Amino acid sequence: MVMETCELKITGLADSGDGVGRAEGMVHFVPFSVPGDELIVEVVSRKKNFIRSRIWEITRPSADRVEPLCFYFGKCGGCSWQNISYPAQLAAKRQIVQDALLRIGRFAGAEVEPTVPSPRELGYRHRARFNLDSGRFGFSIRGSHKFVPVGDCLLLEPELKPGVHFVRDFLKEIRPRSFAFTSCEMTRDEDGVVSVEFTPPASRKDREELKQLAQMAGLKIEVDSRRRAFVQANRQLNEILVQAVARELKPGEGERVLELFSGSGNFSFALTAAAGSILAIERNPAAVREAEKRRAELGLDRMTFSQGDAASEMKKLAESGEKFEQVLLNPPREGGQEELGLAMRLNPRRIVYISCNPAILARDLSLPSESGYRLSKVTPFDMFPQTPHIEVLAVITRL
């Protein structure tokens, strides 16, 4: 079979993380390429409207191409942008959001603010999920489910690594029969406790032995508690995002805020200094219990956490004539199109929408002209440096 190649200059980055270039009227998507690269690429597959290619030769590297620090770069499915300078990553994320708003949402004049950088470009994750294979820790090869064993990950917070290494050694050397585990998720909380969730769950014997050995080693480890609510992986950037939300939502005396998909109160507790009251709705009962426990400890009586489906609860609120001056939505990756529409029925003066998927955000923000609302502010936040993933804060105001 004859190899098909062509010359290509990379002009941008797609939301998938691949570089984008055009040759002979066709768009090429090229993994691990950098805007400004001049390449010879090999065609991997042709589709109706685009071509997937891979780098055959870099004839002139981009000024934004840097040497990746990770030994596993290009193998595991994680840091696909580690060969791109950090300023270029931030610029690309802003452009991805801008393109999604224009292409999907038809927001021709929407101005996207510069991407807010992460305080740490590496070493920022206090939560990570690992694949397991015969006691070895690893990740999946990019674009497949094949296992790549790793000895270290540069994205992990230094404070999480002792717990990761301890569990890895336990599985490999102390409890080799635990090869039945297929994955584990590890999170380090602010008190230094490392939560380990195995799939499938560990036996009672394994849980007790792991905790005892960890205690002897001076580590605090909880195993398969299954009680913890979702938390953002980048603790430092999350705090910046929380403060940004608090600046946008400043309820005045007597005003009410409705928060949807509230989790365990990541944003809720940052709003308590204001004069208004908060009703927070969350589906996950464990998250509601965690938030309610913290609310009681802090003695906050202007907050209410309610467990239930966001759309169903909003319909009840609308039917009962409840009024809210501001609404905060932080839906999962699939978005909250229905919830946003229901929020407008409550006629708040401001809606803040947080999304981890620019394309879904653009779809949800395609507001009908008769809605009485406009998109007034869009800000990307770099929750996941070295990757194409983006967190976006959008502000919608009543006309």
C-alpha cells in the first residue's frame, strides 16, 4: 500500500486537542502538532469533510513548540498539549471557546475574555483515576483502551504522591491477589486524607490491612468509603473560579439565589457573605449530606440544601410562584439546556452558567430572541493545563 503524504501548516487547535491545518481544500486533524508547525503528514484516514493525519516529519517547528517533560508523553492519553508553550495553550483555549460560540451558538459578536491561567502548570491534580493491570498503575494509550504502566505522573500534586506510591506498592508487593482490581480513583482532601475507591470494591480484609499499614507509615487513607461528592481536580484554580462566581453573584438585601447541580457546596459557601439567601439543589444524596453537615457546623441559616432532580424541582418552584433574583447552574458535561430554559421562566435578573464543554455550552446558550436575555460575559478557566479541557464561566443578563 502506497503511503499518502502532503505538506501542511498547522493554523490552530481543535477542541479534541489535535492540531488543525488545510491542504488541497481539506481540513487535516493532526495529533501532537502545534500551531505554527510546518509538517509533512501521513494520511491515516479520509472522511467526507476532513482527514485524519499523523506527523511524518517536522520541517519547521513552531516557535510555541517546547520539549515535553514527561517520559510518557505521546503514549498515555493524558497530557496531549505538553509540547505546547503555556501561553499558547491559554490562547488556544480562548479561541476554542470563541469558535464554539460562533459555529454552534451563532454568537457573531460574543467577546471571550482571556483564559484565566492555572497557578500551577504541572503538579495541580489532587484527584486522579488510574487503570490497574496485575497490580500495576497506569493509563490508557491515546485513542485506545490499551494499558500503559506509569511510574509517575507530573500532573499530580506532590502531596498526593506518597499515597499513590503507597497504594501501588501495596497492590504489587503486599497483596498480589488484588489483581482483580481494574481501576482506582484517589483524592487527597484538605485535611491530608487520601480517599481510595477501587473497582471492584476491595474486600474487608484488604481495606483494613491497607489502612493499618498506611497508619504505620504515617499516612491517612480511607478505602472505598463511597461517600465523597465530586470535587474539582485543580484545587488552586477551583478557588479562583469560586471567587469569580462570587463576584458575579452578589445578592442584595432580601434577594434569593437558586443554585442547580450544587454538589457539596463548592460555590454555595462562597456566597454566604452576601445579604441574600440560597436554595441549592443537588441530585446526589451524599453530596447534599456533606453540604448540610458543613452548613450546620458553620451555623448558616440563610442556606438550604435540597436533594432532587434539578429540572423537576425547578418546575415545582415555577408552579408555586417562587421568585429568584439570580440563578447559578453548574451542570455535568452533557449540559443543562432544559434547566437553563426553566431558569428563565423564573425571570431572574442574572444567570451564571459554568460548563466544562464549550460546544455544549454554545448549544445551551443559543437563546431565542424572545427570551428576554443576552449573553454578556464569557471567561475560560484553565482547570486542566497540558490538556485541551476547558472550564467556562458565562454570564447571562436580563434585557
